[in-house]
Amino acid sequence: MNSKILAGVAACALALGGCAGAEDEVRQSESLPGALTQEGWIAVDFVDGTTAEEVETWEKAWGVDLSLNSVEGEDSAITIGAVAGDLGAALAQIRQHPEVETAEPLYVYRALYEPDDPDFKYQWHMDKVRAREAWDQSRGKGVTVAVIDTGIAYRDFGDRFKQVEDLKGAKFVKGYDFVNDREEALDDHGHGTHVAGTIAQVTGNATGVTGLAFEATLMPVKVLSASGGGTTADIADAIRWSADNGAQVINMSLGGGGYSQMMANAVAYARKKGVVVVAAAGNAGTGRVSYPAAYPGVIGVSATRFDDQLAPYSSWGKEVDLAAPGGDKNVDQNKDGKPDGVLQNTIEQNDPSRGRYEFFQGTSMATPHVAAAAALVMAQGTTTPSAVEEALFESARKVHGRTAKDSKYGHGVLDAAAALDDDRQDKGFWRMIWTIVVAILIFLRRRRLPAPGGSGAFFGAALVTGAGLFFLPDIFGLGAAAAVASPLMDWGVHAFGASAHANPLTWSAAFPVVLTLLLYQRRALRPLLAGVAAGTAGFLLHGLFAGQADVVFLPGRLLDIGWLAANAAVAFLLGWSMMRKAAE
């Protein structure tokens, strides 16, 4: 679904008036991938000192309507205007005028989070998955990612184990060491710490490097020893333990060739509990994917180099779902003077007391990019594994002429920013449709038209509550627009993180019921109260039929359906009743 078309549709719906034309649509520019232009508009910079009267004389011949852009325009002579016809032809004609310095499409820029971590410049792999653009939408807040690996150097423990510097300040929850049967899942190898860094290395601390989902919470789970080996029994137990202790994403940068039914059962168990499971395809460089990546219900990840070619060591096969940067230390394709590995802070191998920054390569390094992207999507409010996978798969970047899923790249190369865009826009669009349908049905209940302004208050409240201004981040970036862009029903996610999403208290009719009890006597507010109830009903119906939410604390899909249906009915009846009262 085209994001900018959705933005235009939503803006028209919120205005309750319809669209006058395509001039106000913001869409993707063909001149540069990712560039945005204000469709049908141009910017013309005249020679300094050009007057508004002179511009008015010239613009008639060009067939455009130009005006000074701002108060500074009296000196800068920068103007903007709409072009009714062929924009390219208009620009070509305007550029020939001797008083024109430049004439170009009116571009739209948006805020991008730029970390101050000094070695971010060597993390080409973050740019490959469009981390900066993703950070402007989500940073993984409230999502717990279990790193089932060699452990993490996440705390000091005696003289031997030291926390690495670039994980100081990261969020951790209790983990477990299945190798040594203790709670402290400390790293004595280095692999797990490196993997954890890609997911949630502390970012913006003027130290070291960055992590893709740096506001996510890490759960250290050790199943591999100092030699890098571990058993299927430990891994199966670790998967179940992680799911039982609050992990929403599991990263397994490990694998082997033997099929284990107990591990396959553990994956199915975790997925049934709503956990997204991600695993490495393997480093054998053959057409056979390792387990656990090959099990059903696991996102299998192959590895790419800087040039998006499959890394020579990467395994591949039909079980590969996505590709992500895994690096190739034998080349320097980006010409930064460093090997093209994946750079993170970890410990010296087999010396947990000494930290260092290392370039690693492997499908083990590709996998945490995908796990982190899943955390970003979940933090945005999508909680079921199937919905997270849909966002990741449908947004993946096709490379080297591939147009469909294949055995080397799966659905394509991970694009974290596009996954967030697609997920938000798709949910926003369908929430808007459900909300509009419910609102119209309730509006027809009125005995007569509400008081002046009542209709606007009703529909406006319904759309803000049920769909939000989901198109705002496309225009302004994250910033202050993040919470406003979300439906009122989902604001808890921005306040408390992903754990607040699909909570049975917030995903219910409680909010409009309480609001109505408090404000019912204020007659002028009744249309607004009816709109809040209508928006709540539309929001819950979308959750019911889209299957994007697993209501927490309610075991099983049938209870989810019952809860959402019952509360949608209560909200609808409340809105139905309040609309009748609104005109009294």
C-alpha cells in the first residue's frame, strides 16, 4: 500500500471534506531513492533582491502561481508555487530565465536520528538496513529480546567477568546459564556479547558503536560454552524458559545439522506464546539450512556482504526467509579502510575481563539485525509473530533482479525502516476504514443533527481514537508526532513500551465508559464522547479481524476473540446511545 496515498486518504478523512486534488499529496520522488517531494510544487530561487512584483510578471508566462516562501524571501528571493501542468516542462522553462538561480521540485526533508557514537561510521551494516530512518520511528522500547548464545558480558562478576563498556546503561532482565546451571548468564567466549550488541548496544552515548533496537531489553541466556558448543536439550529448555519469562523475540545465532524433535517442539511452544524466533541459516556455504533456522516457525536468516551479494560462507535453502548484513572480512568494498565485517563491542575471546571492538562475520551476525528489527516492529504495536513476519517480509528489499522469494535471500534483504513504514501504514489504513464504517453506522442513529460543530467533534474523536494520525511520521518524522500518530487506544505503548500493547485493560471499552461517566452531564461533549466510543469499537474490531494482537494474560485465540468482540460491542452500543443523546 503506497504510504503517501494513505497519508492523503487519511488527511482527507480527518478533514471530513474530501480531497481537492493531487497537489497536496506527498509521494516518493523518482530522482533519488527515499526522497520526498511535495507533489505538484516547485521552489524557485531568483537573484537576490528580486521583488514580488517582478515575480508576478514572469509567473503568468510560465503558468505557475509563485509566492515568496517566508519573510526572508524579500531578501533571498526564494519562492514556492504549484504547477498545474507538466512539472518537468515548467522547470525547464523557468530555468532559462536569466534572473533564476535555481528551480527544482519542492523537497520534503524529515528528522533523522544521528548517533554520536564515534565508530558508527564503520557500521556500514546499520546503513544497509536503514537504521537511521528506522530510529526515527521506533527504537525497540519495551520489547525483551532473549539472546540464546554464549552469554553476554552484561555485568561485572568477580575479577574474571567484566561488563563491556558499550553495554553500560543497556536494559537487562534476569537470564539463565543452562551450561553451568546458574542465573548469571555471563559470556566466556565473546560471540553472544557481539550478537547482543547488534541488537541493543547503547547508542547515543558518545562511546563505541550502535545497536539497531537500542531501547529494547536484553535477556542473556547461555547455552554455549567457552568453546562455542552446546546441546539440543539445553537449547530446547532455553527456548521454553525464555518464552515463559517474558521474551518477545528470541535470537539464536547458532545451529547444527541434526534434527531435534524436542527443539522443534520448543520453537512451536514459544511461537504459540507469541514469541518471534529468529535463527542463523549457517556458515557452511551450501544449499542446506542449519537447525534451528530450518524448523517451522523460525525466521531463517542468510548473510550478505556490502554489495548485497550472498556472503560466500552463507548457507542457503528454501527455509531462508530473509537476508541481512553478515559481512565479509576479506574485502573492503565500502572503502573505509576497515574489513567489511560487522563491528560491535565484545570481549576478547576466552578472556571475559577484557573488552574490545571486533569485526565479526557470519550468519550469526546477520541474525541479530533481523531480531532487532522484529523488536522495532513490536515496539510500534504489532505483537503476533505472523504480523511481525508480514511486516518484515513484505518490506524486504529485492536485490540483483530477484522479484520473488528465493532460496538465497528469502523475501529479500532486511529493510528495518520500510518494515516500520509498511506496518504502521497498513494498520493505520485498516483501522481508519473500520472506524469510519462504525462511525457512519452510529451517526445514522441520530434523531437530528447534533449542535453546530458536533458532527466534526464526533468524527474527529472517532478517527483520533481508532486510527490516529498515522500518516504524520511520513511528513514530520518521529519526534512529537509519534504518540499523536498512534490511535488514542495505543498511547500506552509510547508511555510504557510494547508491554502495554494489547493489555486487556487498555484494549477494552473501559476508556469510553469511564470518560462517559465523568463527562456525560456536559451536553456539549456528548458528540465527542460518542466519537470516542465509535473509535474504540473500530480499533477493537480491527484487532479482532486483522489478528495482529494477542491480548496479554488471555491464553488462546478463542479468549482473544471473545474479549475483543465483547468489548467492541459494548463500545458500539455506548456510542449508539450517546449519539442519540447528543442531539437532545
